[in-house]
Amino acid sequence: MDKLAVIVPSRGLMFSETFEELLRELEPFDYEIFWSHEKPLPQCFNDPTEVALADPEVFAILICEDDMIIPKGMLKRMFEVKYPVVAMDYPFRQDGDSTILHDPVGLAYWTGTGFILISRDVLDRMHKPIWRTDQTFDPFVDKDTIHFWPRKLTKTFYGLHDLNFGLTLYSAGLPIHAMSQTGGQRKLVRLGTRHTNDGAHDIAELTEVGRDVVSGMVDHENIQLFLGALNRIQNVKVWTEIPPFISYDENDQPYLNDGREFSRVR
């Protein structure tokens, strides 16, 4: 019988409410959970993905990170979309940011991997390893066109496995479908006090998503500059290599080498 593979990459702890919500979402399905404990990125994604794909009964993979807030019925609605890759948006660092960047028609250039449903066929067709942190795509908005190009990384940066996954699919003509309903993320503020009967942990819940305010690319000082640039976009150009008008400085930051002025969004 076909079954859903559920990948839970964890650093060693999981919020019990997240696990409760995940089990609730999985009730209608035949599933198997593939755990990953205390492994670094991207190994914590690649190891369970490879094991799951080795099982011929697996028809799709759901990735659920250990700190998600999952709205009731979300997984069922994701399947109802009937699309190869579907993801839920959620705030990442603070209320008001997001993990999904949308293109002009509302599909995703990339998403987070907090709660994402992927058809097996998509993963089988991808180059291995699927999840990578040694390469990324850099963006540049030129009037009404956004340019993306791949770049090998010489330094280690946090994450990027999700950005690379999304833009790899986008450049192949299969953008991720972003669910209109959003979820949330739990953050451990403070461990509970030891040796007391009231020792609950202090856990914050982030639930406010700011559309396209992708954490790590923008900060609150230049959000309007970034969103204004996005609103001008009518065309998307994905390059297979670094464009001829782009060079990199000593800090490995891109800049225009043709004399044009530009604004940098951080």
C-alpha cells in the first residue's frame, strides 16, 4: 500500500504541541515517520530523504520541522491542491516576517521547509544530494525584471537548503505552490525552572506572517524598498551562470560592474 513518508529533522528536542498537531494531521493517512536527530544541515534532511526514497511504497514526502504551528486540516488541504510541491508559510525570526517569496502570479521562488509536501516523482528526478548548503541563487531586480543566478559558496551560511531547493525547481519550470493559509513557529524563550512543581518552559508562538518579508534578505529598515522592487516585477530571468553585468567584492557580495547605480537590500 502507498504510504506517506514523514521526515522530522530535529536538533534533539521537539515541541510536544508540534508533535501533537502533526499526529492529528496524519490520522487519515498511512504513514511512516523518518527521524533525524542531532545532525547538521543538510545531512539532517538528506539522510532521512534517502532512506524514505529507498522504500518503493513511499508516494510522497512531508517534511515537518520540530517547531511548527500547524493549523488544523492543513495537510488535507495541501493534498487537495493536487500539485507536486506544496508548502506552508510561517514567520521565521519574528512576527511579521515570512519564509516564502512569491513571483508575480503568486507561485513561490522558494519556501521554508517547515511544513512542505513533495511528490516522490519530483525528488526521484532531482540531482543528488537533493538538499544542499554549498550553493545558492543570488537575486537582482532590474526595473521590471528579477534575475536569479546560481553560485557556489566558499563560506558556510545558515540554511540555504530551502532557497536552493525552491529555485532549482523554479528554474526547471516547477515552482512550489504556496498555501494561502499560513502557520506559525514556536520559539523556546526560557527553559523551565528545575526542582519545582511548576516547571513549564517559556515558549513563544510566532503567528503573524508578512507576505514576502523573507527573513535573512530584508530587515525592518528597508522592507519598503524591497517590497517596492517586488511590486515592479513583471518578468523573471533565471541564469545558468553568473550574469556578465555582475561581479563580487572582497566580502563575496554581488555588485553591478557596468557602472549603473544600485541599492542593496540586506
